[in-house]
Amino acid sequence: MPNMELSFIVQTKIQKPVNEVFDAVHNPKKLSSYFTSGGSNGPLDEGKTVLWKFNDVGDKIVEAPVKVQKVVRNRLIRFSWEASEGLYDPKTGTIPDSGGYDTVVEMSFEPLNANETLVKIVEGKWRTTEPGLQGSYGNCQGWTHMGLCLKAYLEYGINLRKGSF
């Protein structure tokens, strides 16, 4: 796969105002209500490293340091975190390996009208190897799930993630 960058984009339209949607990602208490099942130790503020924990993946708590690069309130959150390579195996609870490098995640929030927001999530720059490709597939699945969990939480008040892994 020469001269190719492995990246993806997922998007979800949410029937809520942009400030509510942004806050549900930025605010650690809200984020922990539908995504970071083991909690988040702080808001996604520019220049900070925030620890996301997931206690529902495999048989151990997965910790992910999120290095926040840029935040534009109600518009953008960009961060980097350690790339994972390979795929999660739900039968064995096997977690993908660290790739030893970071990928960049960019979440944008676009108000479509007063009560509708388009959330786009772009992540990229995995190595162009088979494990890198598999890692990108896994994260694409994860961010798609996160967008749907965000929608369910904001529009219906439910935690769609609970019992998914």
C-alpha cells in the first residue's frame, strides 16, 4: 500500500443544539454516561492530557491517554492518542497491540439548524501495514459506535454502550 495514508471519517446527525452535543463530548461526567465506561479524569481542554478508561472491553480496564491538541468551543476537538494495531476479539477479550505511534482524531461539530448537529469524526495516519489496516478498521467501528451512543444518550437518555462489549 505505497503512498497511502490509512484514515477514515464517520458522521452522525444528532437532533440537539450544537452546544449540547459539544458539551456531551467535552464534559467528562456526560462522556462517562455513554462512552468512557470506566470514566474520564477531566474535560477535553486544549493542552491537557486526559485519561479515558473503559471497563467493559475484555477482562481488564483499558486506559487511553488523550492528548488534547486543539479545542474550538462548539466546533472542534482534536487530540492524539496511541495507535492500536490489530482487531479486538470479543470471544477472547484480546485487546489490539500498541503500534508505538500516535494517530490524530478530529471531531467537528456543525450546527445544521437550531436543533440539529452533524458530528464528524476523522482519525488517521496508521501505518500502511496489515496490522495498521486492522487497527483502523477497529477504530472506525469504535467511533461509529460512539456516535450512535452519543445520539442515543442525547436524544433518548439511554446508555447504548452498556452491555455492547
